[in-house]
Amino acid sequence: MTMMTARPGDRLVVRSVHVGEHVRDAEILEVKHEDGSPPYVVRWTDTGHEGLVFPGADAFVEHADRDPSDG
């Protein structure tokens, strides 16, 4: 199993678990651990609400484009 990691500027995407529900996504504003593991402070694109999120198995991170020299 791969550990979820993120940096500020990445996008958290939560898949719909029920037919007819939409996929939610949020901008990751803050990462609480140096290794990039959850939880994350996010801003949801559909509501603008900001909050602390502990992503579940239905979520994944879309990484923002990174400068190759950024490690």
C-alpha cells in the first residue's frame, strides 16, 4: 500500500461513493506533517469552505506541476 503524500498547491480529489453523487475536490492549503502525510487543511472548490481533512480510501492527491529542481 502506498502512503498518500501531498504539498500545498496539490489537489485532493474524493471519488463519489454513491451513484449520482459528484466528485469533490479541494486545494491543499497546508500539510501538517513534514513527510506530506495527512491530515491536510483544504479549501473545497464547490463551497469555498476551509477545513482539516483526514482523507479516506476514496480519496487521492493530484500533484501540482513541480519544478524538477524542487526535489
